[in-house]
Amino acid sequence: MRDYDEAIAFYVDVVGFELVEDTHLGDGKRWVIVRPRGALETSLLLARAVGVAQEQRVGDQTGGRVGMFLNTDDFDRDYERMKAAGVTFEQAPRRETYGKVAVFRDLYGNRWDLIQPV
């Protein structure tokens, strides 16, 4: 990611995660952890890119593939809330053998699946 505060705003205010920790480490570095609301076993470390090589990878950590899955127990609720908050979905929701799913992009372009497993 490029900026701690814009990433926190996106994941907390737009996607609906909760901020677990935001510790300043000095020299502009921070330890920032967010997680889906109510989740105890899953979290995401928001690390700012340092140097040209890392900066070139922002938004392409998985080579353009879906790299993260956000499970939900109510797809329609979360899809509508996220869409209204400005999340960019690549296509309309669809039903697959494994559940209801739609691909969305985070603020840097990384692809995620919002999915309600069967």
C-alpha cells in the first residue's frame, strides 16, 4: 500500500473491517492491522511499500489473480453495503457450485472475492 491513512479509511469505512491496531514505530513506519468485523482468526497487516521494487508491486501482489477471499454469512447485505460505500465490483454477483460470489478490487486494484459459501 502507499498510505496508511487512506488504506485504513478504505478497509474500515468502505469494506467494513475493524481497526485492531495502529502503532507508530518511528521513522514514518506503523504496525496497522485490520480484520473483518467479528473475526478472531483472520487479520490483514497493512504495510506501506518501501523502495521502488515494493512500490511497483502495489496493487499487483497476486499477478492480477484473485488473491483474497472475504467470506460472509449474508452476501446480499454485504454486497449492497459495500457497493453503496464505493467498492468497485467487476461483475454482478453470480452463483457457483461453491457459493454466491462477486469479485471486487481494493483501493489499489488487488482483486478479492466476496463470497457466501454454500
